[in-house]
Amino acid sequence: MTTQPPIEALSQRLRSQRAAFAADPYPTLARRCERIDRILDMTARYQGEIVEAARADFGGRAPAETTMVEVFGTTANARNTKRRLKKWMRPRRMPTAPPFRPGYNRLMAQPVGVVGVIAPWNLAYNLSMGPAIAAFAAGNRVMLKPSEITPASAELIRRMVTENFDPDEFDVFPGGPELAAAFSELPFDHLLYTGSTSIGRRVAEAAARNLTPVTLELGGKSPVIIDDSADLKRAARRIAFAKLFNGGQICIAPDYALVPGSRRDEFAQAVVEEARDLYPNAATNDDYCSIVSERHHERLLGLLSEAGAAGTEILNASPVEESHDRRLPLQILLDPDEKLGVMKEEIFGPLLPIVSYDSHDEAIRYVNERPRPLALYWFGEDRKRREEVLHQTISGGVTINDAIWHFAQEDQPFGGVGESGMGAYHGESGFRTFSKEKPVYHSAAWPYSMAMFHPPYSDRTMKLLEFLRRIV
């Protein structure tokens, strides 16, 4: 028997999942929870292998970090979803205009069918299972394309899903860019992609040919604004943690910091000191995550070299020359030129530009003159300026006086805006993203008020319509 090529298998599996969905187009609450339970169970049983696969893929990643985000994060998501799913599934009563009463309106959340998920490499397990949990909660089937950049995690996910799910419920297709391109061209009922903005554009273009709805979780340059009223040491500690978690390889990592010019050097030194305290001897510290590949490591060194050659002052939390196993210590770049690569592209690593500003309005203007970021972080105690930042800037999400933690709020939507993405998931937002919210009007048997709109029409009809126009 000849093994079918993976790309050909994609269309076959989509047809098969569609047929399975047609046989059970509105799964019960119990069935949906049972599928989520299987993700919970396999996450617990394979916890050690999830940790080891991440370590193998990165060449060095602390078990605590993998456990925190991949295992605990997935578990918290699944349990929160199960707790709230019955309420989410309940049809919602909607207002009914007076002329249509005593009829009434309901909004029914209906599964859409088969959901495609293209997952990234940086949080391979969490960002594969998170969308799957939301899709199952909504009553759908799932096809997953994990990233080829983390092959150990991709193979583990494939094995875990194969052992715990029927392929017509949930199937996994590891492979390279060619398979990813074919995957994005399938006529899914919804497609979620997490990754870079440049690839996100291609995914959206491919999906548009099928009019496939897409959710794009992208990235961009997420700013930190340090207000004059901020506690610098506390802010520096929290920013150092957020910037260096997973070696800076998360889409919501602080990309650059806007700091009052008079406090720039004090803040920069504070971040360096806090980074050294969090990760002593970062270049050889097993708690510190390696850059995922030699290509990505060289890209970061190239950004750093370009900035240095342009005369940018750079503060090293530890000399770059000590880098071991692609562990690149934090590098602070002071007021780099806007034309440099480090200021134009998403960094996705432990390089932190600090940009001086002179006024609160200037900081807001700086953010607004650039593409809308996935995240924004503000540190300070001045409530008026905080509210001005919240109301005058647009971003995917915000954390106040800390960074990255809005991602962990299971009852808040997570998603970007503009070049940082479209759509959202997590919690109820994920359930609704993968559902068709179907409006249903229940007409009353008696009294049947809609008869007043039936012909034959008369002057009385026109007078009635004029009266209704005034009161609706």
C-alpha cells in the first residue's frame, strides 16, 4: 500500500472531517467537554516529554518556563473553558422591537465546521492546543499545522493527538513551507494563523480565494511607555522579566521602551542590573532560553552589529562573546537611529532599544505614528496620563505597570489590530470566533402583529408605518 503524500492528504482529511461534522453538526456539551478533557489528560501525561521536546528544539530552555506557559497555560485555558462552556452555549435573548412583539429574538452560537490552525514555533504546544480548545468548545473539528522550526515539539504533538483523537476529530500535519502554503489554501470554515506579519499577509491572501474567515495573531513592535511618575526599579524588574522570558521570543515581548530623556540612563542601568539578577551569567545560565536556531541567532547579531557600526551606544548585560548554545544576553541600545533594522522590524529576541522622549504627548505621538502594536505597556502612577494613553493609542492589548500578563487572562480576548493581527480568541472570545452567531426570530402565533404589514395596502397602512417610524 502506497503512503499518500502529505499535501494530497490535506484535502482528503478536510473532506473526511467535513463528513464527520455533517453527521454531528451540533455536539452536546458533554461531547465538547470530553474532547477538552482529552487535551487536559494528555497534557498531564506527556508533561515531561513536552518539556524535553522544547529543550531539544531550542537547544536550551528552562523546564520551569516550558511548564509555566506550555503546560500550566494550556491546563488553565482548558479548565476555564469547561467551567464556562455551558453558559456560552446557551442561546442569548436579544431585544425585540415593539412592532414585532410578542415575538422574540434569540442569538444561537452554532459550530462552523472544520477549523484550520497554523501554529508558531515559539510556544509550540500552548499555541497549538489553545486554538484547538476554543474550536472544540465551539463544537468544531480541527486540522493543525505545527511549525517545522521546532521539529521535536511538532512530532510530539502529532504523536499525542494521534494517540488520543480520531483523525476526523483532530489531525496534525507536520511539514515545511510548501505544506504550510497548501494548508492555508484549503477551504476551511475558519483559519487561525499565529506568526509573523509578512507570512500572515500570504495566509490571508490564500484564504481570501476561498472566502475563508481568518483570525491572524501576528506581532510587531510592542512599546513600553515609562511615565515620569513610574517607579524605575520596579518597572525595570518587570520589563527585564518580560523581555527575557523565552529569550525574548514571544510576540508580546516589549520591543522598545519610551523613557523620559532625563531618566534614560538611570532606567537603562536599572534594567541591566535586574537582568543580571534574574539571570546571573546569562550566557551559560540554564534558566535562560537559547535562541531557537542559528539563523535566528545570526539575525539578532546582525541587528546588533548594524546598530554598533552606526554609533549606537550599547549596554551589555553580559558580553556577547560569552554567548553559549545561542544564549544571547540582554543588550540595551540607547536611542538607535530610526533607520536601523532594530527599529524597523520586530526584534523577537533579547535586544531592547530605549528611545528618549521629552513630553507625555510626544510619547503618545511616537506610538501613533507607527503600525498598531500587538501589545502596549505603561508604567506610572499618574491616573490622568494613564487614561490618556489608553484612550489615545490603539493596540491589541495592554498591561498596566507590568508586561505580557494580559495574555494570561483567560476571560479576556487576545488579538491584534491592523498589522498586528485581526480577530481574537481566548475564553468566550475564542468560542465566539469559531462559532456562527445565528440570529433567530420566534414569531408569535397569537396575537399575530405582523399581519398589519400584509397587503392589500391602504392609507391606513401608510399612517401606521408613519406612526411606527416615529416610535421605533
